[in-house]
Amino acid sequence: MTVAPATADPLAIVPPEVAADAVVIHDETVAARNPWTRVIAAGDTLTMVDVGGNQAVDFLVYDAHDTELRYSAPDTLQGQDTIYLTTGSVLRDAEHGPLMTVVADTCGRHDTLGGACSKESNTLRYGHHTRAQHACVENFLLGGSRHGLGKRDLVSNINWFMNVPVDPDGALGIVDGISAPGLAVSVRAERDVLVLISNCPQINNPCNGFDPTPVRVIVTRA
Amino acid sequence: MTTATTAGAKAHAREQERAAAAELPRVLHPASAYAGDLPPGVSAGDLVWAETVPPGGYTSLVVAAGTRLRVRDTTGNGCAHLLVFHADQPTERLNVADTVKVQWQAFLTAGHLLLSDQGRALATIVEDTADNSAAAPRHDALFGTSTLARNVERYGSGDVFGPSPAGRELFALAAAKHGLTRRDLPPSVTFFEGVSVSDAGRPAFVGSSGPASITLAAELPLIVLLASTAHPLDPRPEFTAGPLDVVAWPGAPTAPGDPAWGATPEGRRAYENSTAHRRTSGADR
Ligand SMILES: [Zn+2]
């Protein structure tokens, strides 16, 4: 596993179109398997860097002032002509309003369908023996609980850097990733938003290359 | 007829049922008065519910574990938007991401389960008469329902009391009848209007195969929210919806020995989780 040193200049890591004329507001490495939350001010850009390669970053976003207005996968898909996310994609809330926009993406495409892993769904996918394993929903619940959010506030999320193709017959699944060490995706807040991240701890499928690794989160202001 | 007095207003109110007798009743009392087709082995006398949800309308039902719920698009223009919640603990609800991921399949049809966020089967699709094919799925688990904002943009109106009600507005009302709010509304599934997805990930509206029905078996006690409105990707410029015929009758949840129980390992484990939960919670009572 190659891990970029956290001391590396963050403006050398974020995509150049984000780095131009930007100042760094926040720079942090989220350890493997951990949650992370932060309010991102309107206009600021969050860049997520896949430090070790093929690390799924499970992601939910809420209007910071009215968390009932939260990310909606269906509304996001209704507003574009592909099931994947990449530069130009608008992350929409459940009333169809824009929350964030993808402004740079060196990975290419990201998942909107697979949702988060959970201890409970792991029992269906891999067997009852996996119930004890840590999972993204645990991270969402822990991170959300620090902002007054609970189970009712969790919905189908984004999986940055995760590869979920849909075959023409509807068959879908998490397959080997297309990301690599150092690839990054940047999302600009269209209003003040609260972001919940789970650095996915899944070890039963290829979403993390069977080896959860850190991700770097960098907030910039233009 | 005067309504200027209490006696006049009462007489006027009581006249309305008789005056409407020629119209199709929206909820039949008793349900055994239902005159439509029923599957083999089910007679009108078995029914516990019979209702017609008008285009642009909604309904909600609380059903016991085991209940069979059939939703029929009688015209080929219907689109049924569905949400299901565990009736005893509605924070547990339909999770479409888990539903498609766990079953390795985005296009739902007979044999598929509707999964909750707690690794349990909420319901099984036990019947589907729509003409599904790989190239032309007739149900959709990816694109959710319509919103007020988008229906205003597309049709000029999305109000529930207008000509083109938005699905989320209908769901908000249906949910409120059970003490639930917009916060409780996750992405929904739709029946009878399909969307295909190309190799490149591009969606294409497939639409309906004509009149069809689906039947759900409740694996847990459920709150069912059902909205009848246009599919959010329906490209037709005019708002298109149809009536939905809803009937319910008692049954048993999926059990060991039923063909569905062992059809897939993922489904079997979901049934195991649901069965254990019914036993510990007393929902089998
Ligand atoms: Zn995960």
C-alpha cells in the first residue's frame, strides 16, 4: 500500500482546477475504517483523495440548516443522463434542490446505487458470521449522532471510488475498482452543507481491494 | 336543499352517499363485495381490503405479517410508487440500495424480496404479470418518485390537489397518517413503468407492458404507502397516471420448505432474520 505522506502540500494533491487561486481551509487524513463529518460552507470545495487506491468513501450530505433536505440518489439520477457520478454531476436533495456539484474528478466514475455496508446486510451478503464486523452504517450513525442525526436520516448514499456496473439485464454488483493511489474527486458546496463520510471498513468484497486504507479530505476556498 | 341550518346540512351530507352510488367506490365495504378477478384459491370472501386508488391519489395500509397485497394497473397507464415500513418500528423501512445490491439485480420481479435496512425481508414479490424482459424491465428501483419542484417544471403543477401530483407530496401525506414525516421517506420503488440501463450506464424509459398486477407477501407487519402518479422519467409531455386496484387477503409469511425460502442464499438469510425477529418481537401472535 502506498500512502502519500500527510505532510505533502495539499494544493499539490487536489486537482489543478480546484487548487488554482484556492486557500486550504482544512486538511486531514481519515484513518482506515473511521467516520468523518464536517460542515462545508457554501462555495467551499471538499476534495477526497484515494490515498492507497480503490478505497470506497461512503458519503451523505445534508443542508446544514435543515437536515430534512438530504441527499437523494433518485433525484440526483433524475437530473442527469447516467447512473454514475463524475465532473458536472449535481448532488440533489429529496426536493430536487442542488446540494453540491462535482467540479473535478480524476477517477472517472463513482457509484450511486450500492448504498452503505451494514452489519445487518452483511449477514445477507456473506453469512451470519459477518455480523460482528464493523460497517459503514455504524460510522454514519456514530458521525451523525454528533450532529443530532439518527437512523431516520440515513438514506441511499454515494460511494466515491467504488465500481458498481449494471449489466443490460439488470445484474449489478460491486466489482474490482477503477481507482488508484492519488486519484481524487472534488465537490463544491452549493449551500452550507453537512457531510458524513464513512471510510468503508468492508473486507468481504473488492470495494476496498479487501484492504481498507486512509483517505485524505481537503477543504479549499476559492 | 338548504345547508343554512344544521338539519339541512345534515340531510345534504347524508344524501351524498346515495347520489354517488353509481360511481365506483374507492374503498369497498365489505371487501368481499369486490367483483374483479382473483387468483386461483382466493375468493372475494377472503378479502380484507379492496380499494381503487385514483390517478394522482394515494393510500396507506397497515397489514399483518403474511398478508397478501395485490396492486393492479387496470389500464396500462398506472404507475404504483411504493414504500414499506416495519409497522411496529417504522425507523426500519425499505432500503432500495440493499434490495438491489444484496440480490445482485436492479430489475425487480416475482421472486425478489423488498429488504429493510436491518437485513430483513419486509415483503416478497410473489406474483408479477407484467411482461418483463432483460431489455424491457417493467418496474424500477433506481429513479424514485417525483417532486413538487420537478413536476412544476415538467407539468406546471405538482400539488396533490392539482392535475399532476408529485409522488413525494403524496408520500408525505400518506406518511403523516402514521405519524411519519418527510424525514422518514427513503427512496421508493415503482411498479408498472420500467427503465432500462445501457452498458454505459445510460437510463432509457421503457414504460408499461399494459395492464398488469404485482402481489406482495408481507414478511413482517407493515405500513404500506402507495401513490398513483407518473413515473419521474416518463417522457410524455402530458401527465400520465391510471387507477390502481388494491386488494388484500390473509396468508402466512415465507417459511422453510416454501420454494422462495431457499431460492437464493441471500434471500434465505433474509427470511431467517425476519422469522427470528417475528418470534422475538411477538409479531407472529
Ligand atoms: Zn462500507
